[in-house]
Amino acid sequence: MTLLSRTLSTLALGGTTLLACGARTGLDVGQFQRGPGTGTADQSDAAGEADSAACTGSEIAVELNAPNLYFVLDHSTSMNLDSKWTNVRQVVSQLITQIGAGARFGATMFPGADGMDSCAPGTEVVPLQQGDAQGNLANTFLMVTAATPNGGTPTAATLEALVPKLSGLLGGTFVILATDGGPNCNAALSCAVDQCTSNIDGAPGCPAGGPPNCCDPPNLNGLGCLDGARAEKAASDLAAVGVETFVMGIPGSAPYGPVLDGIAMAGGTARSAEPYYYSVDTSDVTALSGALAQIAEKTGAGCAFTLATPPLNAAGAQVTVGSTSVAPAGPDGWSLAGTTLTLLGSSCAAVRAAGAPSLHFKDGCAG
């Protein structure tokens, strides 16, 4: 007996919902009222159990919600280290194939891909489009992101440019920022040595705390100054048009934790405890893939569905993927908010693997 069946049986013993379907109350009235035509106690029990088992409503059609997942990928020089760029590309391409038609995907990498300006705002390399389980879009993504990382970290300018591009799209829209450093590339800034990203990163000739301050002329002339406030404002502007921003901090980003926390909070995706962004301790594929999977689950990609009509008795509903019953709660169960049905954990993975047509929602019986 599944957890859902046990739940329905418990309700049958104590709730009015099951009375409407012929289930018995806690008292077996038949043992006191026997007479012509009433049948034996065993026959009454069997009839009651059959009615209780049949106490389900009609199936409600479900439609897959396909959100927009837009990757904003740090392609600066430091992403050459420790296979960071190679591994990020791999895990993003794997996620695109795993989710398939469960989402639309797009990607920008910064600085701009032409390599002429080391501080150019990001260039879109994949316009938003439906994913596929055959790996076609994933292969396209790998092809257009093959260039060697180079340049600075114009995070703020890149996020600013996405505000008009991503506003007003159908479905939920989410930016997934993956970066290994702090935002810079703002020529309008000047800063003390503790805000100079070259010194913070310990670039050659730029010790932490200085001297020299490697953001003073004639060095980077302010381009190396930390541009956190502008990046947070851009994330806030995206949130204002309905676009949430997730932040994945790749190794190398730890000194900029407060800035990344600020972007996540402004973007509406802060975790419940620090770090508020998704911090990855190592650059290996397993670690990066794990963090990205957590983010993808938050978006509901491939695992969020809309019911054609509101259920009459959601508490008694049955959800199955193929022939497997899904529990109504827990880390691998399902949840319902209005007409939005979301599967979690292993149930989410199962419906992604089997495809949306494998999912069935059967309403509970009317109370």
C-alpha cells in the first residue's frame, strides 16, 4: 500500500469526504442492524471497502510549464584556471539535455565574445529557444562557447542589458549567473586598494592591501574597481520586471561573497542562510552540477505543470509518473499551489526522464 493510499484510508475512517463515497464511519452500524436484505457483516464490509477504494474523482489534464532559463556566464581570463570554463560548459550542456523541452534556454557570456574589448558587456551566444532531449541545443551551446576565456568581469553592464531583453516574456524567467570573481569594468569608478579587484585577487605585482593600488592611474584607471552596487541594482531592476537572478559562485569568488550575496538578495533568490548565493567549493563537474541542479529545481524546469481545472479535493488526489505513485509531500513528493503542480527530487527526475505525458493527476472524490 502506498503512502497516498494509507492517507486516503485514514481519511476514510474519520472524514466526511469518504461518507459521500459510501465509506463507513468508525462505528460498524451493520452489527447492530441486521434484517432482511441487509446482507451479512462480511458482505457489508466488502461493499464498504470497494466503495472506499473507488473514491477517486476524474483525471485532470496537465500541461507542462516551460520557464525561460537564461545563463549569464563569466568568460573572464581567470576562468581558464582549473578547467573552470570547460567544466561550466559541460554541466550547462548536460542540464539543457536533461531538462529538454521542459524549458527554453538562452545564454550570454561576458565580456563580449569578439575579444576586442576586455570590458565589453556580454554577447548573447544562444537566443532563447526550446530545449530538446536529443542534445541538439546542448551541442550548439558547446560550439558557440568554445572560445578561450579572456578579459575582465563586466557583470553589472551585462545584467543591465538584459532588463529590456528579458522583460515581458511568457512563462517564468530566470537568470543564472555563474562567476568566479567580483564585478569590475566600470571606468567611472575610483577606489581604495581594498576595493581594487586586482589587489583582492593578488594579481602579479598587486599584493592584497598594496602598495601599489593597482586601480590607480596609470594602471586600470578605475576599471578594476569593484562594481558591486551597480550589479545589485541591475539584479533589482530585473526583479522589478519579473526576472529572478540566481548566483552560482565558482571557486575564486569567495572574497566577493558579500557582493554575490547582495546580487542574490536583490534578484529575489537568496537562500535561507549564508551564503545567500550558491557557493561551489571546487571546480569539478560533480560540484558544479550539484549546485546547478539545486538552482534548476527552484525554477521548476521540467517539473512544474498547470492543471486544466482546479481540483475539487486536492488532499485526496493521486499523482503518478507512469505506473509509479508519487507521495503527496516530502523531498521526493509533489506540491500544489492553485493549479500549479510541482514534482520534487526523484519524482522530478523521473518525469523528466519519462516525459510530460507520463504524468497523471487524478482528483480526490468531492466532499
